[in-house]
Amino acid sequence: MRTFLTVITLCCATKVVLCALDEPRNARLTSWNMDLVLRWDSPGDPAVHYTAEFNSTVFKFRPGCVNTSALYCDFTDEASSLTVYGTYIGRVRAQRGQESSVWVESGPLTLDKNTTIGPPNVTLVSHGVHMTINIRDPVFRISKMREVYNQASYNITYWKEGKEGKAQSLIVQQNPVVLSDLEPLSRYCVKVHISLQHNHRAGDESRVTCEKTADRERTPWLEAVLSFVVMVMVVTVVVVAVLYRKRLSSFLCPSVSLPQHFKENVFVNKCFSF
């Protein structure tokens, strides 16, 4: 009798194993600009849905996505549960009706150590043979880049268009950056990425941005200043003329009455002239 029950139990257990859903594959946590996303590969059944959870060293697993058909789950919306220095683990399982697969866990991920820093935004402004590089840091989903990495540097690569093989590089922390004494009437290209010196990590590169320098003799900023000064002077003269027009009129065209004997002499002279 005992042997019979054992056989029945084994058969049932075998049936459960055979009927269990295949679990998702290759579960991994990723982070880009301080987001937290669990990704996985399909077990091959297009009819299944997924439930994903995450935990940290300070709280147990909590749900992030329930009954989703996507092959990822973004936990960043749970921002109140995340910190930039936290370490997290994700897990996911497949579901179809009342059936569920086993949980599949990812490896741990620490946001400030493992996130990929996205590309900065770069704009160029030409001033004669000088070029100003304006850099805007990437936007983080949690916190701000300078609050997390206050020693981050800008790795700048620039070259004359068509001569990328002779590109020059510089690493700076200030912003903006001025490239001086470039060749006049030449087009220069620039790309930038964020660099973390303490752990030798590099962020994604910006798109290549190009701008043409002006003639060495031309100084557009000086022309602009002179134009502004002339405009201010003209406006000032017009305003003064309007406000003090009566006084100016009296000064330039005084209304002086001639003496009586002078008027008589003028009258007599006119008469004799006839």
C-alpha cells in the first residue's frame, strides 16, 4: 500500500513538472541614466504573460509589473523605493491562466556603480577663430548627475572636418569650454562624453556637432557691441529731443523783440528804397 501511494505521488509530481510553464530566460537588471529596468527573454510561448518584482538590501520583493506581455519591467516609477546608492535584484515569472513558472532572478545591480551615463547635449558657437562648446548634462531619472557624480569630467574630442585622424582631446570639468586659435574659415567637429575618473567609467558619446569658424579679421562680437552702442545713442538723442523740444526750440530760435527805433529805421529805409 505504501509503495502504491509513493508511485501515485511520484506520478503526480511528474505531471506537475511536465505541465509547469517554461520560465523566462536571461533575466538581467539594466540601468541607463539612473533608471532601473528588468529585462528577460521569452520562453518561446507567445501566449504567456509575466509578473516582475524587485527587492533591495532594505526591503523584500515588491511588485513592479503584473500580467504584462512586454519583455521588460521599468521599476523607476517606484522612485520612492529607489536610491542612487541602492543595490537591487529583480525576478520574473511566466503566467498563463492559473499556471505559473518558477521565479527567475537577475544578478544584483548598484545604481551609482552600474548605471550607464547617457550622452550630453552639445552646442557650438563660433567667435572668429575661437569656438565655444556649451555642454548640458544628461537628465537622470532619479536625482541629478552632478549630485551623484560631483567630480565627473567632460572628455572632449575635436577635429577639423575631414581630418578625424588628427583629432585632439581634452578632459575638463568647467563648462562652457573655449577652443582657441583655430584655423579661420574652417569647419570643426566636436563630440563629448562624461568620464568618471575614480572608476574609469565612460558614458555614451554625444552626436557629432560641427560649426564653421569665421575670418580671422572679423570680430562679430565687436560689431554687435558697436551696433548696440550706436542704437542706444540714437534712441537717447530722440528721447532728449522729444522731452526737451520746447527748450531746444527757444534756444535755437529765440523770440527777441526789436527796439522801437530800430523798427522805425528799418521802415524808413524800406520807404526810401522805393
